[in-house]
Amino acid sequence: MHRLLNHQYLYLIPLLLSAIFALKAFRQKWPKPYNLYAGMVIISCITEMFALFWKWEIHKSFNYSPNNYWIYNLFILIRFGMLATIFTQVLYRRKYIPAAAGLIILLGILDYAVIHGPFQYNTYSMILTHVCIIILCFLYFTQLLQEPGNISIRKEPLFWMAISIFFYHAVSLPFLLLLGFFNIQNVQLTVLFFPINEALNFLLCSCYLISFLWKPQYPQPL
């Protein structure tokens, strides 16, 4: 338990609270996109906890490697599939989203099974999903700006979701693109990404928590 008190795991506090508050989306029967969002947050929390305990303790019971990349690599595809489904349901312009998302997930499966394998960072999957999520968030923000009438976006759960994942992926994408170069030219630049990623994770999970303090009030195309 003392390991969880390490500063690099502080993001687990807002993530766990978010998963608890997310349960009200099912209890209060929120529309489907919000239920998917709540499910994604809960799965994110379970995945993070499982990955950490796998690395620390669980792998010993199975006499396996403590390497938990296989968990995160698989989660990348699951999370992306859920986000793509959410945006497909809330965006008016969604014609090509299912096909593009399906292709990216297929490439991700190949990356997981063949290219990098489950026990290395699936860089290709991460880059592709990052780019696609940034585009989807941009389309969502554009739609909000074009929406007629007054919308209190601070009370819209999906806005908090979109702004947090947009910021997280937009900031981390350049590091992913240059990760190989950094490892060769200057390892200290790679190490610099870890505290930045900690801060991004904390901000992301905090926005998740804020989003579930509000009820849906923005009419979505269901």
C-alpha cells in the first residue's frame, strides 16, 4: 500500500473517485454515450490497478514476468474503441468514423500480436490512436461552437472528457513521435517525459472526476 502513496501514483486518487461517481450514470439512466463514458472510466481504473498489482505481486503467483505492457497495450485498443463509439454517437458528421476506427483497431491488433508484440510499447498503436482521438475531439469542439442557442459547456460531462483527453494526447503525441530519437540522442529527454506524463495523468483523471459532478444537459444526437 505504501507504494501507492508515491507521487507518481497520485492520479489514482481522482481516477478511483471518478470510477465511483461514474456509477451514477447507470443508476440515473443517463443516455448511452454517457454510459459508455462511465464504463470507460471504470475500466480505466480497473486496468490501472490490475497493471500495478500485476507488476508488484500478481505475476509472482503465476511465475510470470512483472512486465505489464501487455495490459496497457491491450487497454489502448479497448479505450480507443469506446471513445470512437462515444464520438460516433454524439457527432453529426460521423460517416467515416466507424471505418477509420475499425482500421486503426485492426492495425493495433497486428502491432500487439506481430509487430512489437504484447511485451513492448505498441508505439504504432499509440501514435495512431492519439492522432485519431485528437481529430475526434477537434470535431466535437467545432460542433459545440456551431450549436445554436446557449450551452453551458462547463456543465456538460462529455466536454470535460473531450478537453481532458485532447490536452493529454496533444501534449504527449510529440514525445511519442520523437521517443526513438530521444533514446538514441539524449536519454535525459526521454526521462523528462515521465514527470510530464504524471502531471497529464493527474489532470486527465481530475477532469474525469469533475465531469461526473454534472448531469447531461446538452442534447446529443442519439
